[in-house]
Amino acid sequence: KKPVPRDIDIAHAHEPINIQHIAEEIGIYPSELIPYGAKKGKVSLSILDRLQERKDAKYIIVVGITPTPLGEGKTTTSVGLGQALAAHKGVNALVTLRQPSLGPMFGVKGGAAGGGYAQVIPMEEFNIHLTGDLHAITVANNLVAAQLDARIYHEATQKDDALYNRLVPEIKGTRKFSDIQLRRLKKLGITKTNPNELTAEEKTRFARLDIDPKSVTLKRVLDISDRYLRKITIGQSPTEKNLTRETGFQITVASEIMAILALATDLKNFRERIASMVVAFNKKGEPVTVDDLGVTGAVMIILKETMYPTLMQTLEGSPVLVHAGPFANIAHGCSSILADKVGLKLAGEQGYVITEGGFGSDIGMEKLLNIKTRVSGHVPNCIVLVCSVRALKMHGGGPPVTPGQPLASAYTQENLELLQKGLPNLIKHISNGKKFGLPVVVCVNTFETDTEAELKLVQSKAKENGAFDAVVGNHWAEGGAGAVKLADAVIAACEQKSNFKFLYELDKTLEEKIKIIATEMYGAGSITYTPEAAAKLKTYQERGFGKLPICMAKTSASLTGDPAVKGAPTGFELKINDVTLSAGAGFVVPIIGEISVMPGLPTRPNFFDMDVNIETGVIEGLF
Ligand code: ADP
Ligand code: MG
């Protein structure tokens, strides 16, 4: 067998097809493509109007078992399946993927364009900058944060009259409210529209958001893993008159705006979600929104182009839409609804759209179905559950798997006993998928050292335990040709009648919904809350956020809240440490254990291998 070259060498050996040809082949009109050079382009959402009568394609979600820290190949399988369907089965097939963050790319995990012969190209453009959406989200978020602190400052340093007169200045002898100010008046129940007619009390109520600085939930963001920004103090210049405040940065992909981009269904919905983001509470405990800060319009201007998904291609020339990349812990971890919408229309009734749910089924799939599908209405036809022999061996009690270190011999030599012991993890994830009433196709993503007997064991146990089918995928080493069996199984599964149901209904209380997820998806026996978490949950329930779905923030390394616990334990206690509200994205986030929203750089970051070749100008060392 020929060894498989490094991801970047495979990618560089393929000359991408001009993106306008890719667009033409799947029926995007030239007027609907906004090219960013020759290899990628944004797709205008006007295409949705043109194709609105067309029936949707079949919708396939690729999810995983509880992974090792190396990742078990969900993205690689999504891309490989897209290649198999499009280039080998001759059907319309389009993959929708998240745009990766630069933090993990430079830090530990590496790129996110798939791997081996199942990749999105150009992989360096996919991984770095792409079409600038992450930059725009960073700026938009930080503009809101800047306005929030500026407003606290202005309110603290000006008397009522002066504040009102500055907010509604007299220009050429008249005072006028702007549209966004009229919205605030309406919210306050003030019906007057002439600024001079407000009573003193109304003027004060209008002018003072009265933000409680301790209640601010919005953080500034940056798309870099910078641990020293996790906790900082701002406002230390004398110009801010001692109005210092403790806060911190999150990585951009953890921002609520990123989650909103991924969940928005059109421009109007996007705007409504941005406007209703709760960024702080006032001193009476009432929510303060982006619209209250007057910054909705500016944010929309910055973000307008981010609404368009970016068209790219696989190594075999099939289409990929890259759009949004919310974190899978604090947010829901799926690419955008808009990209899926465009894809489902483009691929059409006979076609297929493949998308990924981050992490294991307990997290990525649960949120994809209970949050994303609930908003989009896109009900999947089948679930592809990716597993690897190495991860199952880890669940069977194998030694820890550490990035950057060679795998222990338990993983590189046949060990059916260890594998057998790890199978309950796979079986739990199969049952998780089936709880939603969907057929589950297990794909064993083969690694070079897997043996025939190991692959057979996983396949037969998967089928015995409720999988619709279980196939071996060799797309990493062979590209689409290695995923034809998977494609056949998926096509057959999509012919099944769907009995889809949500895991919970929205009218249950927040606590009831959390309990259903914890017991049904994780196997927990009981749930406990810290007093802060219980108090916040009560507040959100009382303030009208009780009907929102739940976005659990839990470690991806275990079905439990403890990353060290492997396998598929049951009856354990799940402890909720904190709860946060993402009112614009539209979910409540219970936090289990320590969830990092700002990663740090490791001692040996990936970028030690990276450079631009000064002779050829080509990027080297990404993987
Ligand atoms: P996930 O999406 O589940 O996190 P990825 O598809 O990104 O996982 O794969 C993680 C890493 O593992 C990538 O660097 C990829 O190239 C590599 N990889 C995936 N499948 C295989 C395989 N079968 N053999 C070797 N390496 C693989
Ligand atoms: Mg992935």
C-alpha cells in the first residue's frame, strides 16, 4: 500500500476547478455568485427566492461517538460521503460545513477541512480568513461591547438633563429621535414622538439604561487562543474616571453573534435576533438588549455579507458550502441554516445535503436536532454515526490519547478484548440517534492499523444494537471511492419513512428540559444545581425565557460531565455549575464543569511547523 501523503500535500497536488464552473454545474446563476478570486465565492441569498418552489433534497447529518482528543473523522466522513455521492453515484450532493476558528488551527487541533483524500480545497483558504466572516463577527461583537461600556461611562458622568440633550441633540433648532430611539420609546411605553414633549421623568427613563456593571454578560472576542485575556480589568486609564470593571475575552466562535449567524433564517430574522441579544441587566434586574444600546443597525451593516455562505469544492470537484462556525459547547456547534437551505434547494428532490454536528451525538446531534432543526424545519432523513476503532478502545479502558504523542500499542495492534469493552459507547450513541426516530448508519472510519477482525466486530455489534446498517469507510485513504458503501447505505436509509420527533417539547420548564437531555442523552441519574445556577434558571424562567430550548455546555470527552470518565456509564450525578442566556440565538445554556470559552496555546503550538515558502509564496505546514 502506498502511504497517504500529508493533508496539505494532497491538497496542493490538486488544482481546484474555477469556482464559477462549480457554481454553474449545480445551477447557481453567475449573478448569484460573488467570487472571491477563482477558488471560492459567496452565494447571494436571492437564490432562495428563485428556487423557492423547488423541493428540498434529502438531509443527512453526520455525528460522532464520544471522541478522542484527535477527532474521529466526522468532517472527513462528511466530505468523503459528498465525494462518493457526487463523483461516484452521480447524484447531486452538497456538503455544508462550519468555518473553523484560527485558535484551534494554530493551537492543538489543526485544520478542519477534512483529511487525506476527503478534503475541502484550497484547505489553507478554508482554514484561514476565508471570506472574512470571522473578522466581521469579531468587529460587530466588539462594537457592541464598546458601546455598552461607553454608555455606562456616559450615564455615570452626566446629569439627567445633559445626558438627554446629548442623546437627542438639537440640530438647527430642532430635536428628533432616530428610528432606533423611537423603538426604545415604544418599548418603554412612551407614545410621544416629539423630544420636547417628554416629561422629566420620561426623559430620565429614556436616557438611563442604568446597566448594572456586575451583570454584564457580553464579552469582547478575538479569534486567537489567548489565555491571558480570560480575565482582565478594563477602564484603567484616568480618562475613564475609575469606572473599571472586571471582564474577559472569548474566542470569536464562542460569541452569541456567531450562533445567531448559524441560526438566522433570513435577513429580517437575523436582525431580530441581533436586536434581542441580552447583553446585561439593569439595576432593577431587567434585561438590556443590543437594541437598547442603539447599535443594531451598525452591527447589521458590519455583518451584512456574512449572511452569504461561501462556495468551495472537495478534492473531487463536488460543491461545499462553508458558513458560520459556532462553538459546540457554549453554542450549538453546527454550520448555518442558510447554507443548508441553499444546499437543499440546489441539490433538489433527487439530491443530498450532508452536514455535521460537532462532537458526540450527546452534544452535536442533540443540539442540531433540538435547536437547529426546530428553527429550520429541516428534518434529517438519516444519521451517519462516525466511530473509530481507536476511540472505542479508549472507551474500553485503553491508555490516554494525547495529541502530538504517538499512540500506545493498544491502539496500533489488534486488541479485540479492549474493543469489545468499549462498544457500549457506540451502542449508547446509536440509541441516542434512534430516540429521535431516525435511521442510524454507523460508519467505521478506518485507520491504517485497524484489522479485519476489529472492523467486523464493530459492524456486527452495531447492527445487533439497532443500527440501520454499519459500513467501513475508507475515504481518508481513497477519497469518494472509499465511501461508496457508505453512500449506498445512506441512500437506502433515506428511503425509510421518517418518524422524527424532538426529544422534548418547548413548553416544559427549563429544568424539565435539562433533565430530559441529561437522562436520555447522557445516561445521568440525577441533576444538581449550584445555588447561583438555580437562581439564574429561576430568573430566566420568570423573565419569559422559559420557552427557549436548552444548549448544554458539557465536555465533549465524556458522556458524563467529567472528561476523564469513558465508556457509557449510567446513573451518575450531573452538576450544573452555572447558567447563561443567549436570548438572540434563542437558547439557555446550562454549564457543566469547567467550559473554556477562550482556549490557550499549548507549549508546542501547531504553528511551529507553519511558514510561507519565500521562494514559491505557498503556505506550508498546515494539516
Ligand atoms: P472531526 O470532524 O470528527 O473532529 P476530522 O474529520 O476533522 O474529525 O478528523 C480529525 C483528524 O484526523 C484530521 O486531521 C484528519 O485528517 C484525521 N483523520 C481522519 N480520518 C482519518 C483516517 N481514517 N486515518 C488517518 N487520519 C484520519
Ligand atoms: Mg469536524
